[in-house]
Amino acid sequence: MSAKTVTIYTTTLGPQMNNKQALGAIGLDIGGTKIAGGVVLWPSGELVGRTIIATKPTRGGGSVLEDTLELARRLNAFARAQGIDIAGIGAGVAELVDCDGNVTSSCTIQWRDIPVRDRLSEIALAHVESDVRAAAVGEALFGAGRGVGLFAYVTVGTGISSCLMQDGQPLKGARGNAITLSSSPLSTVCIHCGAKLRPVLEEFASGPAIAKRFAESKRRNNERMETCEEVFRAASNGDQEASKILVSAGEALGVSVAFLVNVTDPELIVVGGGLGVAGGVYWDAFERSCREHIFAVNSRGLPIVPAKLGVDAGLVGAGAVVFAQQHRGRANYTYETS
């Protein structure tokens, strides 16, 4: 495996496994920065054998796939050693995925037209889903969306996307593309100077965008900042430029999520992803801006909460997709959330 460092540890999300609970699924959360894997136990949602490796997508889709397959094999062997019966593999991918589980974009990971599901199925029956839908499923089954009839899940990290969940079912759209919240430009013209503007939320409010903006602001002073975490750290230490960037990014995110509320009218907004659960001035600015831009007065007080499963929502949800698929047979599945 190309990614040499593999760290395995256990995260408990529910009751500890016992002799009566030996059914599980391998969950894989495949993002632009890291690939997280683990075994999700059914029906508790307990996560064991959690493993993280670096994605390193610039190596090409083939190398990333080989690392993913090796990780799945390791987890399969781990499960067997623990006496866990593996029902299948669920993979949440940070790309567009159609209703039949085919990866249809290659924005970060070059898997378009690559038979990812077939290759994973050489290890165990596999299902491929977009990462945001997998995370939304995780929150519907085990997290903040459990028992909620209609909620919107928003993930904010390397990218920004969303999924509407209704009665435990993710709205996929006709082609599986109903996740795009922030990747298209919001074209407009400045009313003061006439300049054509094409702002893209993901290039302003995502983790990499925040890090880039702060690095550019500090380059004038020969300072170097490379990660979004460093920007949060700088803000907490009183750096006004860092705080300003985080506030402006949070406000921009709030505008888009408010638009999502205006057109879908959910009961609840759940925000996940590494940046989405980071809190601080980013979250405060986001929530304030979101409520300010919601049109209907009786919608402005809707709950806006961080993902209960935190950064593991996509990983747990990927595993849960396996069990749901077994009962429903196709990607437009429905879950029991009560």
C-alpha cells in the first residue's frame, strides 16, 4: 500500500459489542485529504477498528483505489479476527455518484469511469455513495437527524455540499447530483462599478480556501500558514486577520445555507465535516448570517446543530448504507429512523 502509515484504534458510538451483535459492515469515507475506514456494527452504530490514511489524490485514481482496496482488506481481516460477520462494504466518495453507484465526476479523485464498486466487491459486496449522502444517512440513523422527518445535512471541509433527508431517505435527484451547494459561480454585476463578479462559495469558505486566504494575507509579512487549523489557532490567539477571514467565510456559508432553507423548508439543519464542527467565530458568524437571510419569519428559529457523529458521520453512514441496501435493493433507499 502506498500510504504507509496506518493508525488503528476504536471509537465507541453505542453499546459495546457482545456475543449477540456480530454483524457489521466496512465503512470507507474517501475524501480529498484522507481516507477513513472502520467496521460499523449493526444495529448499534458502534465503530471499531477506525483507520486513517492519506489520500494523496495527485498520484492518480489508480493509486488511490489500490490504497482503498488494501485498507478494505485490512478491515475485513480485522473483522474476521474479531468474529464479526461482514455484510458488505459501503464507500462514501467526495465526488458525484449516480443512482446506480457509479462515480461521475473527477474533481478531486480521478475515479470517473473506473469500476470502483466492482473492485471493492472482489473483497465483499460493495455499495458506492457520495460522501455527503452517506454522512446524512449516518446522522439520520444514529445522530442529530434521528427521528426527524425532514432535515438538511451540510458538510464543510475540503469541499462544501449538502443533502436533503426526508423520512430517512436522501434526495438524490434524477442523476445523483442533488448535492452541489457551493461549486458553481453565483454570477452577478457590481451595481457600483459594473464589474462582472463570479464568486464561488467553495473558493471562499471551505477549509483550503480559508487557509489560502490567510496565507496570502500573511505573505506580506513573510509568515507562512498552510492549514485551516492554523487559522483557527491564530484566531483563538487574538490574530485579527484570522478572525476576519473566518467571520467572512462563515457569513458566506450562512447565505447559501439560508437559500437552502428558503427552497426546501427543513425542520432542522445539521452541519458536519471537519470545518463544520469546528465551532468558534466561524460557526457563530455562519449561524447568525444564516438566520438573517432566511425569508420566512417562522423558519428563522429552526434548530441549526453540529453533526452528533462529528467527523465520523460519513464513515458510520457509509457502513449503514450496506444494511439499507440489503433491504431496499437500489440506491434510492428508505430508512427506519424511529
